[in-house]
Amino acid sequence: MRIGVIGGTGKEGRGLALRWALAGHDVVIGSRDAERARAVAAELLPLTGGKLTGSDNGAALSGAEVVLLSVPYAAHAETLHGLKAELADRILIDITVPLQPPHVGQVHLPKGESAALEAQAILGPTAKVVAALHHVSSTQLLEPSKIIDCDVLLCGDDPQAKATVTALVVDLGLRGLDAGPLRNSIALESLTPVLLTLNKKYKSAGAGIRFTNIKVP
Amino acid sequence: MRIGVIGGTGKEGRGLALRWALAGHDVVIGSRDAERARAVAAELLPLTGGKLTGSDNGAALSGAEVVLLSVPYAAHAETLHGLKAELADRILIDITVPLQPPHVGQVHLPKGESAALEAQAILGPTAKVVAALHHVSSTQLLEPSKIIDCDVLLCGDDPQAKATVTALVVDLGLRGLDAGPLRNSIALESLTPVLLTLNKKYKSAGAGIRFTNIKVP
């Protein structure tokens, strides 16, 4: 599957791009700075043996069946407004957490209640926004031999899009759990400051979550 | 320790009262209906061999070092206003989740952003509100031989109160994790609708949560 990663030069986008390329997907890392995207792709390519290229954000979307949005919250709305036409009927995985530096260990609710709900509002009802992958440590994604001890919660209002993204989560070697409608992205995004608090308090390099008493068929 | 449980005749309050009595604490189950509280205490007492009594909510608080608030969200503000004087400088564990029946699988943010923040606002700054224990299945609490596969997140703004409640969590046989300031109760409360969604979707009797890559000293 062709996957475009907007903001793919950051740690989380980079880690996911690497893992999906390793799983055989055709991944394009996008950035506002095409040169930088190409440099990151060239750096990761030897680790994958697969298809991994870099370009500006617009070109990264071209022909992509799924688009991952991985930008800091400060650039979230502006990036979406700029790519609105291209994203109108696309599956968009939004991993954005509305952190408020320097208080990244405290929950911050944005005006639209969650970044993913804001994305859906900006793009309109035909876009298929799925909120997911907020809790997977980028450090662990970037070590391809590492088995990541974390479940992935997904929420969204389009069941087909949620199924497509669940399959991509499985390709990362992770378990995807259906966490309900897009509105529940409030819970998923709010959990990240808690994980950052736990990391600091218990000196962990990357706390993860697992759900117990759940069997996925 | 003496623990008063406001709304202790509900499933969650009853389960926690039972487990704490088993751990040797002196637990008073409170209810608006003292007769009903006494009946529930009498029903649970043979399982504990400890101290477990019932009374109206006001008497349940008398002399309690820690008070647990376990009422439906619809009764949350009214209950707190009614007991405001008694709770003014007390440690209050608030396990309330602002669910909106019948849509209990969807996150609902109340006016004050979380029930626990609303509790603190009602009681004033001298009350020591700790939000915790939202994710522990009452069904499992009520089976005393059951080892519960769930971590407990705690948040609050008073470190001493948080430490006291953490010790009570350990007495339940569970691991307590410091999830930061009371503001982070938004995350803790929002996670409950996600767990209820998972229970329904994957036919679980009580999904729990565990944090990975965390070692508690």
C-alpha cells in the first residue's frame, strides 16, 4: 500500500515510515522542506530494503491510499488547511497530541476538544479521519529488531477506514483495538501527557499501554 | 485506617469497601438511605472477618481519614454540595466518571472538564481531592480471591494525599502509578468510556489497563 507521511522527518513519523517500509509498503516521507525529506529517506533506506522516498508534503500525498499526519500541534491546523483539497476524501491517520510545551505532562484540551476532531472539522465530512498510534514510543519504532510492548487504540467514524488502519497497525507488529467513535480521540490524546508524566516520574525511556482481559478475534 | 465510602451501596463502592475491609481497614459504607447501607454492610461482612458497617453518608464520614466518593455523575455535584463542610480538609478519592447514559461508550467532557476538577472547585482548595480507581472492574473487586490484572493511575495536587491513596491502592493488591496533577483526571475519566467500548466490542467482562516499561521503586 502507498502511504504518505506528512511531517515524516520528526521522530514519530520517521519511526512509522521505517516500520511500514520494512513491512513492504511503499512509503513517501513528506516535509515542508523536500530536501530534508529526501535526506531522511536516504538515511532510513538502507535499514529497510524496501520502498522509501522523500518529497514535499503535497507530492507525498499524491496517490497515497493512506496519509499519516505527524506534525507538532502548533502546525496542525495550518498544515491541514494547506492540504485540504488533497485530503478531502482520503484516509487520514492523525497521531497529533495537543501538548502545550513546556507543560507536556499535563492534559491540554484544545478548542475543538481534540486534535483529531479539529482535523475532521477542517477537512469536512468526506475525509476519513482515524486517530491512532499516539502511545507508541518513537525510540522503539526506530529500533526495527525491537518488539514493542504496547497496544494501539484506534477511533474514527468510518468503519472501513478503521479496518484499513487496523491492518496497518498489525503490519507494525502491534495489536489494534477499536476504541469507538472519533470523539473518543479525546481519551487517546489525553493519555499521552499521562505517559510522559510516567516516563519522567519512573525514569522510563518509553512507557506503553496494554489492555487486559481483551481477546481480539 | 478508617475509610468512609459515600455511595457505598453501588457495585464499585461495595467492591472497594469489601477489599479494604479484607485488608484490615475500618470501613463505613455510606448511603443516603442508612437502612440500605446497613443491609449491604451486613451482606458483605461475613466475607471479610473485619470491620465493615453501614450508615448514612454524613455518619460514614465522621472520623474517616480517607473518604471515597462513588456516586453516579448525575448525583456528583449535589452530593458534594451537601457534604461540603464535612469534606473541607479531607482526603477525597473521587472515582466518578462523567458518563452520559445511554452513550456510556463515548467520552463526555463536563463543564468543569472533569468530575474531579469539579469536586475540587466545589469543595475549595483545602480539600485534598485524588482522582483514582476509575478502571478497576467492580465484578473483579467483588471476587476477593481474584487477582486483578490492572494498574491504578492516581492524580492530584497534594503529594501527601496521593501517597496515602497509593498505599490504599497497594492494599487492594494493585499497583498505583502517579499520573500527575489533578488536571490529568481528564485523561483518567475519559479512558473509562474507551474501556466500556472495548468490553462491548470484544465481549469482555472487564477490560483493564497495564502500563509497560515502568518499574515502580
